[in-house]
Amino acid sequence: MSQTNAAGLREVARAIDALRRGWPIAIGDEDASLSLLAIETADAGRLAGFAPDGQHDVLISAERAATLTLANQRPAAQAPGAVRIAQVPWLDLDTATALADPALDLSSPMKGPFATRATRSDGAAAAALKLARLAGILPAFFVRDGEGEEAAPRPSSAAILDYDAPSHLVIASRARLPVVASNQHTEIIAFRSAEEATEHVALVIGVPNGKPPLVRLHSECLTGDVFGSLKCDCGPQLDGALHRIAGEGWGVLVYLRQEGRGIGLINKLRAYALQDQGFDTVDANLRLGFGIDERDFGVAARMLELIGQTRIRLLTNNPAKVAGLAAAGIDVVERVEHRVTANPHNVDYLATKRDRTGHML
């Protein structure tokens, strides 16, 4: 890796940390630069330091703008990913928080009026939304043109948009870990990169026998995997996959730290609250300002590559996993269906997976 690329990655990592801490950042682009302060982690003092003259706009995702019925305005309708809301006297911290957080939609349904304006730098705006996802915060910012003095991390939009987590993963540690009574020959392998704190793991169950391993990609679900939540099917899927692989004699469970389809634990819990208001999992993600599925299956492909398994049988009902692995160079020779029993709490969730995200249930 060149020194230039390494420096760019360090700035991206510093920017992610700054957003979580409520510190301002700047993103440079060929056309223009933007100074940004995450609304979720801002307070009155930080906002005053960011915009001492009281002048700031708000930047949100196109998905969130559609929820706020701003998409009929030309700058929002034409936005590739980010929408900039022009400042008005009533666009203070409380109002900006209501714009950012859909949990407040029912308590404060009337917002505005607001007008959208050109972002000036589509690259920097798109990079800001990607940083929010990487940081696990709501994709909504106070924004000013230029690089303010308060902004410390100053990554380029190119460095952020080109940031590729899978390419930097390495094996950090490995150890014996029996997990299934029927096949106790199991090794756990931990993966990490220097640029981000997220650590992924894989369980290699059984002994390679020359055949393509049965592989399951399982995205972390704290509520389901640990607490046994009935809202989803994640816990039974994990347990079933471990026993299925053990029964096959050999295979790999790839455990991806991509909670909530890649939006993070806190945002997933926000999505749960929206589901309690009547929204399904797809609409909940969109109201939060995220895509329907923000996971990066290239991470799994890199993990499989590092352990020498690039030709596999995939235990999944999700065609996107097959496509994601294939795009990253993994040869999926067979898709093996993975069924679990529904319960009264997750039957609608499973129907949404079938009807709106193409799962083969």
C-alpha cells in the first residue's frame, strides 16, 4: 500500500471516530469541500462552535427526504443520494433532530416548510452518507461549504468512496473451539483490519474432505443470537446452520459483524421501534435514511479467500448472498436452502423477506 493510500485510510478512520464523538469533520472534493457535524451526536455547544454565525444547512439521504415528502422538489428529486435542506429560521437543533430521527415522526409530524438546494459537491455529500453508515449513526448532518477551522479529520471524498473494508482484512488469531457436540473438531478464526474496529470471525467445522464446504454467511444479530428474540429468525438460523454443517462433516460458518443488515445495533433498535408503529423491515430502514440492505458480502468473500475456500456450497435463501460472493470471486457451485419454523412474532418479518427482498422461503 502506498503512503498516500495509507494516509487516506487513516483520515477515513479518524473521520468515523470523530462523527461518533460529535466532532466536526471536513470532506474535500474536486468541485467543493463540505464541513459536517453529525446531528445525532451534536449538542447546542458543538453546533455553536461549528456554526458561530448561525448559518448552516442540513444534509440527509434521498431515502429520508422521500419520507419527509421533499422528493417533489427538483434538487431532491434529482439527487443521486444526498439532499441538502436550506436553512430557515426554525431549523434549529431540535428541528434538525426531528428531521434526522424517524422515531419522532409521529410526535412531530408537521415539519417545515423546507426548501432543498443543490448540494454543490455530490461526491462529498455521497461520501458523508457512507461515513454515517460506517460509523453506525443516522445519515443526517449540519453542513457548511468549505473546510471550517473546527474540522480536524479532512478525508477526501475519493478516499471515502473508494474505502474497501474487505481488501484490508487479515487473519488476526485462530484457536480450537468445539461448539457442536456431533462434530467437535472446530476452529475459530478471527479477522480484522488496521483501518476499522470491526472484527469478523469464521468457524471451520470438521475436516476438509476434498469437496466444496457447506458455507453459511450469518450476519450478527445480538437480539436473536444472544437473547433469543422472537422478532426475527436469526437465532434458529444460526443454530440450525451449525448443526447442518456439522452433519455434513465439514464446512464454514462466516459470522459477519454487520448488525441490522449493515446499519448497526443502535439503528436496528430504531428500526424495531418503527416496526412497532406498523412499518415493515424494509420501510423502517428507508425511513431511517438507509438502503434496504447495507451489508457488504465482499467481507465474507475475503474471509473465505484467506482460509483457502473459494469454491463452496452456500446455505442460504437469499439470492443477494450468492450474487455478492460471485461478484467477489467466490464460485458458488450450489445453493442449499435453509428453512426454519416461523412463530407468531416473526411471521410478518419472514413474509417481508419473501415478498420485498426476494428471499426463497
